[in-house]
Amino acid sequence: MTRNSSRGESRKKPDLKKKFTDGKRKKVEKLDSGREFSSDGMIRLNKFIANAGICSRRDADVLIEAGVIKINGKTITELGTKVASGDKVQYGNQTLKGEKKYYVLLNKPKGFITTTDDPGNRKTVMELVKTACKERIYPVGRLDKNTTGLILFTNDGDVAKRLTHPKHKIKKVYHVVLDKKLSKNNMIKIVDGFVLDDGFIKADAISFVKDSDNKKEVGIELHSGRNRIVRRIFESFGYRVERLDRVAFAGFTKKDIPRGKWRYLNDKEISFLKMSKK
């Protein structure tokens, strides 16, 4: 009995339930990065609408309750309704398609404006990512024409809305080159906070750039998405921003992305993006 007992202790039975659960979770995660349909071929209606690039899931719920969404010709007003892969979903007279989701990270050069279309025929960032996919993707947030650095593009309405909503406090890091040395006193004021014409603002962190002894180069971290906020911060203290580069956005950096080039986010990065912003 002692021998059998010790053998039982040394050979633990595999946790089949855990293996099955883990395997199922991985399968769902893999599907979630693609067409978004689960293994039973069903998807929540609000998610299908968001996938089609119409709006976020929350806004899709509003459309459903308003009675402007149809499945196979029937008006749907019940939240939580699911859609099968062969169903015809309509928003008004428009038939929606559940697009594959794309997440593209661009290292923007100077001279391009952040818009999907420009009546003045100026160069836009869309020209730089036009070969990324056939689906229409959109820039998340903005960088002005003379600012370089990271911009994320996606057709995932939920992710785009979370990344631009102030309550999620998505951090951005900028490398700033000023026309003159930044004083210690002004640096303290910037990190403590002060009032601009559109309200209170403060940096999450600020420091002189390593290996730069002229004190004109500064690294600043903040989560505000207000228009031209970095330039306006320094201009309010009498400085002119000569160069501005966004070196980090939402946890991503410019590593291995040359200026003017882009790359897709990998599955791990996409999962991080979706999970960490909820």
C-alpha cells in the first residue's frame, strides 16, 4: 500500500479541465484577432457593427435601441442579440460587413497632415499606409504637420474610442527641442501644473534628454490629447518648439520603425491593447 501510495503521489494526474479551458481560451483569442466570430459562428450584434467600422460598441447599442438596425430584414431593438456568419445586417439601407481588424503603427515624417482626406490636396498620413490593407483604417488622434513620430491606425472603433477618451489616460512621450534652454523653475511649473486658455494642464513627467547638456532637449510625458498641447505648453512660457517627435504612444515605441515606415501590431500587442484599455 505504501508503494502504491507513493507512486500515486509522484505521478499526478494531468489537469484535463485546465488544459481544455486554456486551449479553448487560446482558440477564442486567436479568432478575436481575426474575423471576430466565435467557434459557434455567432457574434454579438454591437460588436459586428463596430467591426464594420460604423462606430464603437457602446454607440452601436444606441443604434440598436433606436431601431435602425435590421438582421435579415427584421428590425432588432434587443441588446445582446447575436449574428450568425451568414446573416444580412443592415444599418438603414446600408448592408454591413464584419471586416477583419487591422492595427498599424506608423512613424510619421514631417510634411504630412493627420486626416483621412484634405480638400486642399495636401499630403496626408493616409498616403503612407495605403498599402497596409484594403479595408479603410483611420488614425487614432492627431499629430500636426511638422510633428513627427508614432500614430496608430485601425478600423477597430472600440479601440480607437478608448485610446482617445480622456478617462483612460493614454500616455504619450515626446522628444522636444526648444529654441533656448529650459529653466528649472519652468520645468517645475510644467510638472506641477498651470492653467492654459482651455483649462488646467500638467505633465506626468518631464526631464532633460540624456546625453544632451544644452538643456534645450526635453522629454515630456503626458496623457492629454488636446490640440497642439505640447507646443502650447512651452509657448506659454516663452519658448519656441523647433522639433517635436512622439517617441511613445499607448505603450508602443518607434523601435525598428524607420521614419515614414509602418508595421502591423502582432497578436500579443493587439491583445495587450484590447485588455489594458478596458
